Amino acid sequence: MKVLTFLLVLFSLSFSLPKLVPPEWLYKHLKDENLVILEFGDTQSYLLEGHIPGARLTEKEEWRIMDQKTGALVRKKVEEYEDMFRKWGINNDTNVIIYYKGNAKNEILGAVYAYWIFHLLGHEKVGILDGGWSAWVKRNYPVSYDEPVVKRGNFKANYNSYKEVSWKYVYENIGKIPIIDGRLPEFYFGVGKFPAAKKYGHIPCSVPFSWEWWVKRDRDTGKLYIEFPRYAKNFLKNQGIKEDDEVILFCFGGTGAAFVYWVMDVVGYRGMRVYDASKREWEYLNLPLNRYVWETFNDCRLDLVNPVK
């Protein structure tokens, strides 16, 4: 009986989907019937460069809509994602692996944003391919030029409201809940900003942890890839954040916050909450931004104002 139990545990572990998927794991499970692969790329690259066999093509723009009032890019309605997932053959028990082609940062940001969306909708059987397309082709693993024949799935969302927060929740919890800013330090400090940004600075009491530090270019393939930040757990520990602590994630437009969400999830944290509209909406509402100051969660400058509603 003990031997049988051990073998059953070993079997289940061998088919457990990693959050950061080694290319070798995907190659081994490539023909699993209960596996769906999503490529973040573009049509030309998908057809001419090829793709991982069975991969369905998607783009970041397919996952977001613009709030006409604030200009913020935010998630779609739950029902729209359900239809997308079913179109790709996804059921509630499907293992999903996401990878990016690496031709542009938007492909990487789309991949991590999709990872968060899956979690938001209650589907955590999802992982991102470590090293993306570059890691796959450098191992001479198979490449396909054919679009897969897909049987429509029956995915049903189980929305998890904890995974996201509104501007009001963030505003009311400044100085109470840790806030991590996923933008570059110069944007956080206020000496620079994204071209589309109207204002400089960061939410009071937040600390920077930039997703762009982890995006590199592969010398052999010329593609962008994520060099996973193994030091992330030390950073979070040094900030006094425990694995179950509630943490708000912020950036300019939401995808950088989703990037940090994925990293924290991989290293074992569970309390992350994404502010999807992030600084685009925060600026529109004329909410407080600090500039020319480095802060911690517990030692910060608070000049709260009344937001424009």
C-alpha cells in the first residue's frame, strides 16, 4: 500500500504544471491531450518563423480595452474572456502554457498579463515558458507552421475578486498596505516618465521593483526574453513582506503590475492584488504622487488630497 501511494504521488507530481515552465518539461508533455499552448506574437511571425506545435496565437491587445473616461487600459468583461478561452479549446481542467515570441516587450507584457487574468478568473493551472521562444528554438525542439485544429472548450470562470483592487481601495490603504511600483526607478523617483504619462512620481509609501530589469535580449536569436529574478524572494523578505501578506501592485498601465504578480507567485507569495488601471487612472483622478523621494512602506510622506470623481 505504501509503495502504491508513493507511485500515485510521484505520478501526480510528474504532471504538475510548473508556474515557470522549463522548455524540457514542455517538450516532454507536448502531446498531452489536456494541454493548451498560447503564443503572444503577431501573425507574420507566427506563420513565417513558425511556432511551438499546437500553439494558438494571441496578442496583448486582445486582452484589454480602453476606459473611455480615464484613458486607462483595463481588463475585459469576464464573459469575453470565457468566450476567448473556449475558442482556444480551454476547459476548467486544462493546463495552459503561455510563451512570448520576443519580438517586442508588448509580447512579454501580454504573456504575464494573461497569467494574471487566468488567476483572476479562478484558473491557476497556467505557467509561462522559461526563456520564451528563444529557449525553445535554441534546443532545436520542433517548430510548426500549421494552425492547429481546435475543438471548442467549455471554460467557466470562477472570478476571484481578491486578485484586483480599485483606485479607492489603494487610496484608502496608503501607508497601511505595502504597495510595489513595477516601473523603472527613474519613473518612480520622478526624473522621467512614460511618454504617455501626464505626471511624474509615485504613489506615496510605495517602493520600486521594475519589471524592465528582467527583460534581456538573447545574443543568439536576437529575441527578448525574461531572465527570471531569482533574487525576488530576498527583495521581498528585506521589505518585510511575508508570503501571506497583502500587497498592492502598481505600474503605469497594469501589465507591469501583472509582471510582478507572476514573479511573486512563482517564488511562493499569495497575497498579491493588482491595480489594473494603475497610474493612467491615478493621474486622471488627480490623486497624490510623490516625487524626488525614496520611501518605504512604513516611512513615507503623506499629502493626501480629495480625488476628482
